[in-house]
Amino acid sequence: MKNPYDVVRTILVTEKATELVDDFNKYTFKVSPKANKRDVRRAVEDIFDVTVADVNVMNVRGKRKRLRSAKYGKRPDWKKAVVTLSEGEIDIL
């Protein structure tokens, strides 16, 4: 993973993610399924020019969704990363 924009796909803005930013200085990203913690750390530091203290990565299963008929489909699986910034760093958002 050479390009940091291939690793970090988007910032997740949800109610829980916003509370993590306000209370604990943690940011949530949707990342590439092939990325590991080191890749995520390098990508966030390169893109946003901050110092990362910790990275937590988790795989999220896609939900089952009902199609127009009686059949069921499934949304794709994806990977989420929660990045903690070091003390004294400015906000990313």
C-alpha cells in the first residue's frame, strides 16, 4: 500500500464517532480491507500531518438486506479504524 489515499477511504461521521472525537480525541475511518495498523498509521500521518498515538482496527460484517423480491442480499464487508491522536494535536475535521 503505497498511496495513503488507497488506505484511508473516508472519515466516518456518526453519532458515536463524533462523541469519540469530542471526549477522547479519537477519529474513525473507513479503510481498505487489506490495510493493517502500520499502513493506517502512516496514511493518517501523511494525509493530515498529525502524530498518531494508537490505532485500533476492526472488520465489520455487511448487513443482510431484503431485495425487491423475497430473496436476501448482503452488503459488502468493510474495515474500520479508530485512530487516537497524540496530546496537543489539532482537530482533523
